[in-house]
Amino acid sequence: MTHAVPPPPGVDYRRKWLVLAAIAMGIFLGTIDGSIVNASLPTLVTELDASFATVQWVVLAYLLTLATLTLTIGRLGDMIGQKPIYTAGFALFTVGSTLCGIAQDERWLIGFRVVQGLGAAMIFALGFAILTEAFPPQERGRVLGIAGSIVSVGIAIGPALGGLIIDTLSWRWIFLVNLPVGVVGTWTAHRFVPKVTPPGGERFDFSGAATFFVTLLSVMLGLTFAQSHGFSSPRSWGLLLLGAIGLGVFVAIERRAASPMLDLELFADRLLSVNLLTGWMSFIGIAGLFVLAPFYLQYVLGYDTRTMGLLLIGAPVALGVVAPASGWLSDRVGPRPVLVVGLAIMAAGYAGLTTLGVDTTGLHYVAASVPIGIGIGVFQSPNNSAVMGAVPRHRLGVTSGMLTISRITGQITGIAVLATLWAARVAARSGLDGDPTAAPAAQQVAAFRDAMLVVAAMLAVAFGLAVWGLVTERRAMRPVAEPV
């Protein structure tokens, strides 16, 4: 089989599917462990005799470690090579999972989750970059579509799978089930991931890395505390303000650095910036749906935990079916026409959720949520392909890291903002303060509709940006008439 573009040195396109297997296992385990633990929090409170406020850090420690270190690790991958970091990350994630499964109290569990998060950061920072090099350019959309569907499905099925494991075994098996997959995945990565030697000659930007770490940590903690204390609390806005100041300092450092951690010239490509922004907005919507839908299904419609989990699977199943086909199509017609259609379907899907009521059937809910899964699947694959295809090879690692950061910060922003909005709308409609789930079902549903309408409006804006990107790209490709 011949390819129009020769592979980079050290890459054998004949092994591309084995490389995908290694990356897919890592991405799936890393993604699902970000959400599967949510189902275990009540159990951990009881079995570890800990407060809920403390146990929440089992989730937060993982996500904060993953988000704050991903870009730094991506930069290191561009400098010293992606394979050794990715393989070591897979091994570290497996060790961290085992340690979490045998942890004896909540403090050790939180500490081991940091170890697990570091391994996940090493996986996510470089997974998309490795796939971009392992496959020929004309197949990039399809393979990134498969990888993107694995990410989204892992996020979506995590809580349902966690509940099933806890009911059947115990909370420890949420982590211990990673062990056999981790061992196989580490060996597969060591055996088949290509070893590509970077050109070298660049220094690591320690001041930029430290500033970025503090900035992103401040923003994420500010959003996290806003979920429980509100955005008006001094702790929340103080951390967000610190993050804003840190961002300004980071930009100033990167502009002067000889070898910046994040090459700001990448953002001179307005189309790349639009792709990152619309991807971030899409994950706000995804997180908002999967944090609010369980409240709707359980407290309004009265479904038990297991039935609720089954109803939530409709959207991710649709996503998993559509995403690879969407990537394949984007390889043939270009990513932008396909991602524009995906955003339109997503916006319409969230608008369709405003038809839900207090007497909605489970089938009605699934029918309303499936278009969202289809829209996400159609959008994410070509969007990831457009981002990874817009940067030079020596910036693939840091760009892969930016994709991961946009996903995680989008999730946390969506949870914080939309959960706060929902609670505020419940209070405004019912006149009751305190726990929004104690309000009458009609007011909870009305507030849920309000939140989904906000998401639909946001995605309509994203659709407009994507259309602008499509028009701009077509104009740039239009041949210039020569003077007569």
C-alpha cells in the first residue's frame, strides 16, 4: 500500500493500528478514571469514615494534576521525544491505580490519585501527537475521530460503570480493574509506539512552566470552590483574579523566552484559535448535560441509580458510532464543513432538551439526548484533526496538551457555571433557598430547561464562529486572478 506523503523518520505506517491500540487503551483508562470515581464518593464517605468535603478531593486531585501538568509534559515530549514519556506515563498510571486500590484511608487515596493523575497527564499530553505522526495525513481525521470518541465515551460511561462495579464488587475494583489493561497497554506502547527523535537544541522554559502551573491551578480551584461557595465568595473570585494576573505574567514571559513553553505565534493562526475555542465551548455543554441530567432523571422522574445510568448511555453510544465516520468524511471533504454540521446538530440537540417535562418517559429522554451525542461525534473528530493538522511537527506535543487542557477546563467550567445557573434558576422560580433538589419538580425542570437553553445559545455562537472559519478558509484557498 502506498501513501502520498512519506512517513517521518522512525515511523512505520504499517504499524499504525497497533499504535492506535496502545494510545486507545491509555486514553480510555485516563478518561474514564476522571469520571468513574464520582459514583464511588458516597461509598468512600462511609467506608473510609471521611467527610464528603475531603472525599471530593479524590476527584479533584486527579483532575488538577492532569490539567496543570499536561502542557508542560507536552513541551517535554517535543524536546526529548514522545515515546519514552508516554510509555513511562502508562506504567506510572498503572502503578498509581494499584496503589489507589489498596489505599487504607482517604489521605493515602488522595495522594495516590496525584500519582495516577501524573501518569494520565503523560498519556494525554502526547497521545494525539503520537497518532498524528503514526498515521498518514489523509487518514488523520479518521484516527483522531476514533480517539475523540474514546475520550467522550469514557467521560460519559464512567459514572454508570462505577456504579455497576460498586454494586457488584467494591470501590477498590474501580482502580484495580485498570491493572491488566495497564500492563498490556504499557507493553504495547513500548513495543509499537514509534521512536521519533526531535531536532533538539531548545531549552526548557522553567519560569513559563511554573507560571502556567500556578495560573491554571488558581483558575481551576476558583471554579471548583465556586460550585460550593458561589462566584461571589472571596475565595472563588480571589483565585480567579490570581489566575487572570498569572495569565498576563505568563504571556509576558513567553513573549521574551528564547524557547517558550507555549509558542504564542501558534495563536496568530486565527482558524486554530477558533477550533480550540469552539472545542472548549462544546465540552462546557457536555459537562453541563452530564452533571444536570442525573438530577433531572433521579429527582424529577424518580429513576433509580442503575436505570439512570442506562438512560445516560444513549448519547455516548451515538457518539461512538458517529465519530469514526465523521473523521473518515473529514479526510475526504476537509474538516471544516463537517465540524460546522456537528455544531449545528449539537445546538439543535440542546434546544430539543427544552421539551422535557415532569412526565417525560425514559424513551423520550433518550430520543432527546441522542442528537447531542451525534452532534458531538460529528464535531469532535474533524475539530481535533483541524487543530493537529495546523501546527508543525515540533509543536505536536504541546498542541496535543492544549487539546487536553481545553477539554478539562471546559468540563470544570461547565460543571461550575451551569450547576450554579441551575441552582439559581430553581431558587428564582420557586422562591426557596438552599438545596435545589428540595424544590418542586416543576421548578427544577424549568430551571433545567433554562440551563440547556443557555448551552444552545452558546453553541449557536460557536456555530457562527465555525461558519466564519469555513468562509475564511475557502477565501484563502480561492485562486488569485493574475493581472492581464
